[in-house]
Amino acid sequence: MTRYMTSVVVLAFAILDTSALASTLIPMSDHNFEHTYDPVRNRLYIPTKNGVLQRYDIATNQLLDPVAIGNDLRGSDITPDGSHLYITDFRKTGTYAELYKLNLDTLEYQTIDLPTLGPEGTYDVVITLDGLAFTTGPVPWSPGGLKILAVDTETEVLVGIQPVSNPDNNVISPASAARSADRSLAIFVSAGTIGDGVARYDARAESYRSYKERISGWTHKGTVAVNRDGSLLAVDGKVYEPDATLVYEFPFNDYHIGGLAFDPLQDVLYVADRRSDAIEVYDTNTWDVLGGLPVGEDIGAEFSPVPNFVSTSANARLLFVNTGSGVRMLENPFAVPEASSLLLSLSLLGFATLQGALNPQNLRSP
């Protein structure tokens, strides 16, 4: 049965015509690097450079009233229960760096003051399964200076400061963060041309590891991703195991990659490819290209410093990618089928198998 099912899935992907799939533009000019999907309310949250959080309702295809929070909003992540959104602010207003906790029902927010790590505020944030919100901050050229801050999401108390970089390296801001869909593993990558800091946090073991290996050259915001169970890390144009063992390297210049996102339910990686202005879909077991999804516009020049951050809905039926004109929402036929569609496929497969077995030519005499 497994053998037949595999053949059916491959055949379905092979005949897909993705040219007519819907690509919806969420227009805006002040959007920043990141966006976060809300599976409870079926909404997309988009931090902006002017301190406003944009809220897009997917069911109605409408922008809701924005929420004014801070100054220059950058990274965001939603709590596991979907009740709150944590948002970073790159431009601090005083002595402290700010991290915001927004109640997604009341739209009231709390400001969490953190020790400043440099001339600016907070940059990125991820929340792990043990209830910690890790935020990164920029640091100017300094030996091993880049740090990540861990905040307890229940008490909002700072519980730890950990180094991102190898003390032998010089690092430059900013630092990107990404986590697995199951929230078990987080990765932190600083971008620099002299040296790079890369670290991971294993939430199950409650342990950190800083890599002495240089596994990244120049990391744009959005080109860092972790697969659904934390077994693969994607940084720029390379994919690694958590111990920094190289698994796969894309056969083209990593400046062609605008953004990366793993599917939260299956072994698939989505890559914003600036050569084709499409989301290329990779099988992470074979590294075969399953197909491509046209974004609907030019997503950036080869060496553009502006990233095309990619994210998915909870079931990956929708993909979201940053462009110069806003955020594009794409239908994704490569996602795991909905339960009803999957049951129908299994029923048809069972019927075809039974029909073949009852074919007189296949029957044998006792």
C-alpha cells in the first residue's frame, strides 16, 4: 500500500499547473522584515517601520484597524496558545530596550524593559515550548559581544543572557532568530563579514550550544529557518543538521535566495528564488524540486539587501512572502491535503486496488 500511495502523490505533484494559482497582494509600503500567522483567528500580523502592527484578516481579505505600539517594529512570534504576540522594537526610546507583549483579544500591550545590548533596541524574537521568549539585540563591532536575552513568558522576568557568538569572532548586528514548528529548537544567527555567531537552544534539554564553525557568510533577515522537529537548520544557501553537519547546499549563489521556510507538517522546504520570482518547493529527503509557485511580481534583484521573508499558515495551505509592494499570500497545492481530500484519495486508491485484484486476468486457479 505504501508503494502505491507514494506513486499517487508523486504523480499528483508532477501534473500540477501552478500558473493560475491565486496570489493575493496585501499592499503596504512601511512593512518590515517579518510576519506571523495566527491560527486561532486566521490572521496575519505584520510589524512596520513606523511602530504600527498591521493585522490582516484572511477570511475577509481585509486589513483590520492597525495597532500603534512602538517605534520601529521588527520581529514577532505568537505564544503556543495563540493568546499573545511578542514584538521587538529596533529603536529604543531611553535607557532600556523594549519587548512588547500584545493581548490579541483586547489589543492591550505590556512593555517589557530589557537591558540594552547596544545602541539600538530589540531585533528578533522566538518563543520555545518551555515558555521562554528569546530576543536578540544588535551590538556594534566587538569581540564576541552579541547576546540573546531569555524572558519567562509567565512572569515577564529576564531569566538569562546567553552569547550568540564565538568569543574569537567579531560580529556585527543584527541577529536573526528562527524556531521549529514544535518549538523544541531555536537558532540564532548574527550576520557579519568578519565573523559569524551561530547558536542554538534545545528547549527539551534546556541547553545552549555556540558553534565555533563558520556556517554562514552573510545572513539576510529571513534566510534562517528550522524544520518542524528541529532536525534541520537552513542558513542562507545551506542546510545543516543541528550539530552543524552539512546536509545540502543549493547549486546556485545564495544571494538568489530571498527567504526560506520549512513546511510545519511535512519534509518540504520553501525557497523564495529571485531568479524565477517564485517559491521553489524542495523535498528535504531527496532535495528534488517538486515545483514552483509564481509570486506574482519581481521579488528582488540578485544582490538586493531587502529580504523576502517567507512564512506559512499552520497547515501550510497558504504561504506568505515579503515583496517591495507588500506581502503576497499564495495558495499552496504542495501542502498536506485536508482530511476530507486525503480520505477521498485513500478511498479511490482502495477502489482501484480492489478493482485490479478482481480483474479476471489477475485471478489464479487454486
